[in-house]
Amino acid sequence: WVEGSGVAYRAGDGEMRFVAVTRDVTESRRAAQKRQELEERMRRAQKLESLGVLAGGVAHDFNNLLTPILGDASLALLEASSSSPMRTHLRRIQKAAQRAAALTNQMLAYAGAGPLVSEPVDISSLVAEMSQLLETAVSRETVLESDLAPDLPRVMGDGAQLSQVVMNLITNAAEALEPGTGQISLRTGQVDLDARTRYQAGSAEEVPEGTYVYFEVTDSGCGMSPETRSKIFDPFFTTKFTGRGLGLAAVLGIVRGHHGTIEIDSELGRGTRIRVLLPSCESSASAEAARDLTALEWRTGGTALVIDDDEGVRVLAETTLRRAGLTVLGTADGREGIEIFRKHSEEIRIVVLDRTMPSISGEEVFDGIRGVRSDARVILMSGYSEERAASYFVGKGLSGFLQKPFLPEVLLHKVRQTLEP
């Protein structure tokens, strides 16, 4: 690239002549282009950060609301007789609350949180359990086919978040079809990848070697142009109508949070295939997931202290711990919680503490309790992810973390792990 200026003039002999000065501006143009790209990335990062803060705050508040809905429905199921017609209604409440929790998990994932629960997940079983729900996402005229590989290795991750990824991909595929026509295929399987294999996930990403479990959604719809493909991971981008939500931006956040990647194969007029690859955790799907199903029958003694300003969450935790045989002290105020612990420090075996409270933070309450007794056992609760909520407590001997919303058996499992390591 050169930049110049010149002038035409008539010489003394009457001839027209032209004189010009030019200079090489290649490097300055490159520098200007880099500045422009950097400014665009900064604007994009600021926008995403603002949206992430908003999504995370909304998810936190909704998780507080969902905790007593899920928990009390679970406790009511325990109280209801096996022949009670109420059991059907209670299970519907549970399922609806779990779907709502999956949506809040999606918002947390977009806000930058990693997987909320890290446990072995059987992808084929997860998809099979969603079959009825997936059918509601497509029209009755659309053919939805499933080919689920049996006995796949498990992946470490959050089942609720991965369910949301599957649902988003099916919904997108259904919207790519003309009304009343088309076919959608859902497949699972595994593949061994070497270090040379590269996939596209917004930008090129090298996939580490290893065994990957995948699920893929293929539709016979209109396909995507290269321009559309370059934008599909942008928040709120849609080719249908406005106000869609986080969409594939949240999908990409969840997949990256699970150390996976996404492969996209699409052309105009030829449909689309989206494959999500997740690293396996080298355990067979025939083994049961590590979950303490006997937690609700576990009994112990002693005193527990519950500190949470949300009444619904606090009452659920207190009720659950009393069912396990514990004497429970509870308060909505962090400073009062420190004083209660000070008065009963010798008898309190465990403290269940909320991280976010209006007058004093969970971090300050934790420090105050540990100032009274350095070996106090404290389980932290939060509507945010563990990565975000518990970073302050790294190396300080936190006994456990409880993600809201939670079921009673999950709370008792954490308490049992703490009291009976």
C-alpha cells in the first residue's frame, strides 16, 4: 500500500508534466487495522461481560426461588403414601422446577461459570430420558429419528447443562425446517481423535488427543451460508425473529466449560449437522453414577446451624437436617449467626452458610466463625457456580459447596461426607 499526492503543470517548453510524491504506508495500514480489530474485540467483550453479569444475577435469584420448590416437593413425596394421587402432581412440580433450573444453569454458563455439577454422565441415557421432551420441540409432521449408541464411556459434567445443549440444538434444527416437513436425526457415539484433528467452534481450536463421546443433530433444512455460520455463536443472533435469547452462545459456553468442542457442517440447501464432542472420563456406562441414594435414610445427632437470608431456602435446609436427627439453629442474619455459633460453639457440628446476604457477606461470616473455632465445619451454599462463589475460600478449609437449587438428599449427602469422611 502506498499513499501519494501530485500535481500536473505545464513546463516552459509547453509540455504537460506531472510530479508526485508517494510513500509506503503498508505497515501503518496494518497497525490501523489491528487497532480497529482490538477496539472491536474490546467492545464485544464489554457487551458480553455486561450480559453475563445480568444473566448471572438473574440466575442467582431464580435459583433461590427454585430451591424450596424442588426441595419441598421432594419432601412431600416422602410423606405421601404410595397410593396417593398427589404423587403425580408432585412429580410434575419437580420436573417443571428441574427444567427451570436447567434454564438458570444455561444463564450461569453464559455468565462464565463452569459446570455446576461434575459427575459421570451417560450421554445416551441422558438423551433417551429427554425423548418425550424433545418430541415437544418439533412439529408433529417432522420425523425425529434417534440412533443412540449403547455402553458409551461417560463424560464428566453437568447433566442439566448438557440437556439444555441437546434441547437448544433440536430447537434450532426444528426452526430450520419448513413447517410440516423435514427430518431431524439425533445420534450419539464415540470417536478417537489425534492431535492433528481440528474442529471449528467459532474459531479454529485444536482438539487434544483422546477418546471423545459425541452427540450430533442433523436436519434436512435450508442450511447456512458462511456469513450466517460466522455469527451463530453471537448472543441473541437469530435468522428467525428477535428476542430469542442466548441460544448457541450459551451452548458454546457450556461445551467449552466441559472441555469439549463443536463441529459444524452446513451448506445452503443441504441442511446442517452440528456435533458436540466431549472428552470421556474413561468409565463404562454400565457402572452406576456416584450418587448417594441412601442419604435420605441417613441419621445422625448433634446440632447444625443454618444461615441464609432467603426464608424458603433456610426452612428447607432446617427441615431436611431435622429429619436426619440434627437439632437445628437457624437465622437470616450473618452477624447473628456468628453470635449463635459463639454461644453454641462446642455443640454445633456443622454450619450451612449462604454466600450472598444483604448486611454481611458469607466470607465475613466464615471468617467470624473460624475466629471462634478454627476447626469449624462449614458448607457454603450459593446460587452462583462453585468457581465463582468459593474462590475466596480456596485453601481455607471449606468443608463443601452446595449449588442452589438442591434436593434434600444432595444436602444430606454433603453433610454426611463432612461429618463422616
